[in-house]
Amino acid sequence: MQKPLFNQALLLKMMKISLTQCFLAFVLVLQSLAHDGKAQDLLEKKVSVNLQNVNMQDAISEIGKVADAKFFYSSKVILSDKKISLQVQNQRFSDVLSQVFSPLRISYKVYGNQIVLNSAIEETKIQDNDTNIPVLPIADPITGKVISVKGETLPGVSVVVKGTKRGTSTEVDGTFKINADKGEVLQFSFIGYQNQEITVGENNVINVTLAEAASQLSEVVVIGSRGQPRTDVERPVPVDVLSAKELQATGQVELGQMVQFNSPSFNSAKTGINGVANYADPATLRGLSPDQVLVLVDGKRRHQFSALNLNVTVGLGTVVTDMNSIPSLALDRVEVLRDGAAAQYGSDAIAGIVNLGLNKSVGKGTFKTQFGVTKMGDGGTYMGALNYGFKLGKEKSYLNMTLHYQHANGTDRSDFYNPRPVAGGTYTGIYSSTQATDEATLKTRGVWGDYGTFKVTKYGSNQNTAYQGFYNLGYPINEKWNLYSFGGVSAKDVLAYGFFRVANPSNANSTPEIFPDGFTPQLPGKTIDYSSVIGVNRKVMDGWNLDFSAGYGHNYLDLWANNTVNPSMGASSPTEFYVGRSAVGQTTIEANISKNYKGLLGTKNTNIAFGSQFRAEQFLLKQGSPESYQVGPLATSKNKAPGSSGRPGIAPADETDATRNNIGIYADVESDITNKFLIAAALRYENYSDFGSNVSGKLAARLKLNESISIRGSINKGFRAPSLQQTYNSVTTSTVQAGAIIQTKQLPNSDPRLAQLGIEKPKAENSLNYNLGITAKAGDKFLFTLDAYQIDITDRIILSERMIVSSIASLKPLFPGISEIRFFTNHINTRTKGIDFVTTFNHKFSSKSKLTASLALTFNETKLTSQKPTPSLLQAGTTAKILMIDTVSISLIETAQPRQKILASVGYQINKFNANVRASYFGPVTAWEKPTGKPHITQTFGGKTLIDVALTYAFSPKFSLTLGSNNITDVYPDKVLTNFAGYTNGQIPYTRNANQFGFNGAFYYVNATINF
């Protein structure tokens, strides 16, 4: 019977905390609703006031006393040096407020018995000798609607009276209302659109149409700061802002690949025959590991993938976050924070953060569809996605929903099978290790044809079918409180392949009774993600902003092995196996509180934030079918490998149900000391139930040299907690090396035998991150940012080398019957340093013609600076030095990712036609391998440039068609040298140990977009 996702004690604890948080939020909402009723009672209250020539501050104090009300205001709002006289008897309190404040254009809002005063205009001139303030008529406000050139309503547009502090923003339907006099100028501005100014005339209705800006790289973002949103020149840390339009323009269908070709520091390449990397693409920032980048969805932590990468590829021993489980059409933008942020957001944010900003649009929909195929004729891809948003019967409410379907056929870039790829090398025939016998049988059987004319496996992108849905909801409970929720479901079916198994009877993986001509294992997998977040927030101009939320995310991966056998069972073996399940669950409950202060301690603006987060996690391993892990009779009698060949099943002894929880608290201050100088600081404490506590901190600053140029810098101490998979994963795998069966046991760190060897349980990795940069902007045409950084990581967690039990004296008595062991440990220190450069340029030739250009590049390197000595208890009795990490594993950290990446693009639009060309350079990578009994060998694969072209024609604002090609020049990585064991007789012509950009060649597509 399947175990519950969380044990009862932990579940009870979580429920108590959840109920407490929800109860507090419920009370606050009820209190707010109750205040609405109290406010109305206060306004209807009858009062009498007798004031003679008193200043405003005293007058307000006296009025508050007679009405039993409390006023909140700034001295700048009330003109405290002015005098007032007022005599009223038994009048409604609302009438008294109007008589006093309307002439001064002071607005007020009532919350229970509390009244907040705000200035509706910057200054009202009143003569000093005016002791009785008359009630002046107030001019009708200016109203209107803001739309795009496509006729779409634009919510959130900033509308400001030029030269004053009066301002507002458009509602969800694009409408606005603002007080302005004839002759004053209204300024309209919105992210991604050109600013516009309009002078107020006789007409009180002003409708505005905004044209799209050529560049959106100067967008306002909030990630990396809990203070006010800021643009490029204002940010103290580097952030790439990728709009939905830029993501869709890549011609890619998966989110990871869209970001790959838009952000220079982000890398995510497709792979094949590579363990769990077949089911979730590894993604990295600044050349670090996949688990050293934190993924957020609308600022909330996203759950990780359940399976651990145990293959010799980028991210060995790490867990990824599957960005491709979220449909791209559900997003408004992607924000890539290229700086450490653990002090603000918690564990994992050593390299930075990828925040997925959700689509909140209403009253419109989009349908996108795409068909594509590679130049080789395989990899046929279809994608269809639908997004639509609508109101929920109330202003500022929204429900935005996305459905996404895609299917991609697999590709194959393997070479023809060659039993002896290197002259004089080992002969690996399908039927025999003796060449003459093998070739004779090959001819007799007549299945394959001659060597050098057929392929035996599929090496390329895997067949992939995805069904996804996502929603984003917001609903205003009242003027201050809002309810929000978002989440979705993703189901992906992936078909991967393993290495070819020969039919040679002496081979440990062969079963000629079932597969007389050899076989290639098929490795299907189904990965399911589902998540939901619900919360309430309170956002006000003055006062405390509150955000309470609870969320749950889950992933599981079911694996099978088909068209294969359990060789140790011989002819009685089935050919299809259920391998087992890995699963993770994450529950997050958090509270965030912030307030903005004007003029605090002499500063221009200071934002103070603090909060807490509780997180509970679980990791499960479930056994496969008995035949998938069974050790059959032929294991000993005929040296046949046990378990389903290609992917052995999870045995009952390896089943895992591990849980942990952690609680974190943080404080965050960001202050504009002056108009030019900003400083920010954050501190965070977290305590984990399985390894202890950690304190992280951050300090950042930005100095404006002028309105166009700024310098910025940050230093932060971060951390990454070991994942549950790294601490508790337990897997036994069987491989055949040099004709012998090798059983490798990946030990959980709870295994007491590791403690006997001096191996400590994994603890947090720690980082010290430095960033120094400069930003510049020339009007709306030119922008550039340049940032240099250094990231020192200590106690970095590694998966140890395979330790041969028979060769290490300390292991022999502890692990009888096991050939090799592996485990996780904090063992190395590394240093990463580099520079990031981003520049954009745009020029508008006319209202129908514009040019955009961008150049983004990154150069970095990572070096292992030191490593701990091998534990003495492990080394005891063994003369040869025991290596915890070898050259191959070091190369995965230092050289397996491109350390130079350049993205250059040019776009030109004229009337309804748009053309885009993008060049992407991926620098060289180096792979190492260790042939059995021979020295290490290495190969460097040169840098390559890919060219993408897209031509779009907009037949109308509602329909456009795009013809495009990614990698139109059909560039491939360098091939693996045939003397490498990794070439595998032609099965792996492109390295899987180091990956630049995949190896599918040119891809051609047609894309249609329908707006409605």
C-alpha cells in the first residue's frame, strides 16, 4: 500500500501552522470588512464644532476629538501654517470633512474610526489672511481610456500630471480618472510602450493610444527587491527581463529553450541517452550547477524535479527544477536575476533566480500553433496553446487560463554501427567477439546488413508529448485586501532509448533466446507536476503591506523499461518492466510584511520588509515490478547482469520515505538615501530539521552619476541546503564493465556505515558573491549594462567517485556482495568569476518602421580551488590515495558548459512585415574520460555560431503568420573522436558529457497567432 505523502506528526504540525496563518488572514479580512461598516457609521455621525482662527493641525486634532476619530497625515498635506475658522452645529461628520478639506483638494479615506488624508494636488494657494475657508467648487475630473495600437486595453498605465505629484494608473479595462486643470499636461507611460504627453483642453474625456516601444529591456521589475519597482539604470543588481513577446519570437516551443536563446548567462541544452536528464532538462546560471539556481513563479518558490541525475553529464549528482512543466503562454515575462539572493529568498539562490511572471490579462485571448521539422526530416513538432482571461464580475479582478499541448517526435543523430571504430581496437561484434564468426553470422541472419550501413539505437532529442494547464486568479475582497491564487498541471510522456545490447552469448547483457539479433532498450517515462498557491494580500500607499500565502507543489516520475530483458532470468524474462517511481512534495506557508516610509531619518524613501516561511518537503522512492530488480539464476551460473537491462528497477531495500521541514525568518531594508544613492541590506535565518541552521546576508548599493549612468555593486553570503534526494537517495545499479557484473550502491547518508568511515552527513554549501557593474541609458534608444562578478563556494556537495570495494581495505568488511559504493559529501571549494554585458539599440524611422538591435554576452570560468583530504578512516589500510573526486567529475564542473556565450539580434519592422535575425555563439567545451586501465584522455569541442531567422506578416491585428528557421546554417557540434570509449561504436557521435546547444541541426517551422 502506498505511504501517505507526509507522516501524521509532520502533517499535524503543518496543519496547525496552516490553520493559524489562515485564521489570522481570515480575521484581518473580516476586520477590514467590518471597518467598512464602521466607516459609514462614522460619516453619518452628527457633530458640533466651534473653531476660531486656529492652525490646521490643531483644528484636525479638535475635530478628531469631537467625532472620536483618528487622523493620519503628513504635515506637507495639510498646510499646517494656515488658519481656519469653522462653526457647525449638529451636522453630519461627512459634511464637516467636505467643508474643511475640499477647498484644499485634500482627499480622505475612512477605515473604521481612522481617517487617512492625502493631497489631491501638489499645492493649493491660499491667502494668509483667509481665516474662513470657503467651500470651492471642484472641477470635473479628466477621464478616459488607454489602448494599444492593436486595440487592446492597457491596465496599469501610469498617468501623471507633469510637474506635480498627482498621478494614477489605468484600471483593468484601461480606464482612468484624474484631477487636472486646463493647460496642464498629462504624461502616459507603460512598460514596453512609448511615452505620450497630452495637454488638457476643454474636453474632459481623453482617450489615448500607445505605440509599442522598440525595446523592452528597460522594463520595471521587482525581483531582487521588496521595495519599489525599478528600471535598468536604477537597479542595484543585474536582471534580464524577457517579455512574453521575446520568448515567443525564438521559435522554440519549450520555456527552457526560449530563455536559453535570450539570456546569455542561462544554459539549458537538450540531451539524449542520459538518465533522468531525458525527462527534465538541466538549466544553469553563470556556469554553476542546476541546483544552485532558484526558480520562482510570481515570487513564490517552485518545487523541484523528483529524480536525481546520476549520469556523467552537467549537473551530476544534482536535482533540477523543470521549467518546461509551465506553458510559456501563461507568462507575461521571465526575470533572470544574475546575482546571489539567498538572503532574500532562501536556499538555492547562489547563482541567481529565474522568476516566472504570470499573465494577468483580461478581455482578450490568444491561440498559437506551430509546426516544425528538422532538415533531416525527423523531430516533427506540433504545438497548440490557448490563453484567455476575463474578469470575475469586479473591477481589478481577473482569471487568466492557459491550455498547452505539444508533441515532438524524436531525432536520431547516431552513426552507423562499427564493431571496431579504431584500428587495432577491441572487436565488438553483434554475434561474436571473433570477427570471422561474427561476420559469417551477420550474413547468415540477414537482419542488419553489412557493418557501416545500419544504426542500432536512437541518439538525439527524445520523443515528447506534453499536456499542460495553468491558471492565475486575482479578486479584490475590498479596497485594500485582494485574494490571489495560481497553479497548474503538467503531464509529459517521454520516450528515451538506451545503448544497444549485442546478441553475443558471452555478453553479460545478452539474451539471445529472446533477442537473437540484439536489442535496444526503450525507456518510457511519465512525469507529472501539479501545484497551487493561494493567498491574500493588502497593498496600500500608506501603511503596512501584508501578504499571507500557502502553496503545495508535487512532482513524480514513473519509469519503465521496454524491449529489454532481465539477462539473469534468461529465456523466462519478460520484455517490459515497471522500474519504479520517484516523487517529491513541497508545502510552503509564508507571511511577508512591508512598509514604505517617506523621509525616515532624513532619507528620501525607505522600505522595510520582514517575514517568515515554513516549508515541509518529502522524497519518495517506490519499488518497481519484481522482475525489474530480481537477481535470476543466470547471474552466477552464466555471469548475466541482474535487473532490467538499460534501467534496473528500484528494489524494496531501496524504497525511501524521507521528510524534513525548515523555517526561515528574514528582514530586508532598502533606502533611497538621496535621489542618487540607494543602499539595500537583507538578513535571513533558516533552520532545517535534518542538518541545522544557516544565516545569510546581503548588502547592495547603487549610485546615479546622472540620470543616464549609474554604478552598482553587491556582496552577499548565500547557501544551498542539500536536497532530500542527495541526503536520502538509495539506489543499486548493475552494469557490465570489461565483461564483469558491477553492482554499484549509491548510499543514503543515513547509512551508519558511512559514519564508520568518517563520512559526515551533507550540510549546506556556502557562497560569497561579489558583483560590480555599470549601467547607462541614452534616451529611449540605447541601453547597456556591464557587470563583473565572483562567486566563491565552500563545502560544495559532490557525488563521490565509484569506490571499488575489493581495492579499499576499509570497505571490504562493511560491504560484502557490493562491487562499488558512492555517496554524497561536502568536499570541494570552487571559484567562479566572469563578466556579463548587455546592450540594446532601437530607432524609429517612422510610425510604421523601426529597427531594433541587441548584443548580450557572458564570459566566465569556474575552477576547483581546494578539496578536503580523504577521511583517515576511509583511507586506513589502503596504500594508494583514494580519490573522492576525479578528473572526469572535475571537468563536469569546470569545462563541460560553454564559458563564452554571445547573443546578437537585429529586428526590422515596416508596416505589417517584421524580420528578425539572431546569431548565438556557444564557446568551446571540454570532455574527459578514463578508459579502463589507461590514462585519462580529453577532447575539446570548438565554439560554434547558430543563425536563426524569422519572417512575420501581420495580416491584421488579430492574425499573423511566421516562417522561420532555427540554426538555418545547419551547424553541429564537433564529433567525438572514434578512439574515445564514449563514441560507443558510433552510437554517441556527439558527446553527452559536455553539451553546448544540442545536436539536431537545422529546424524549420511555421507559426500562426490568432488574437481575439
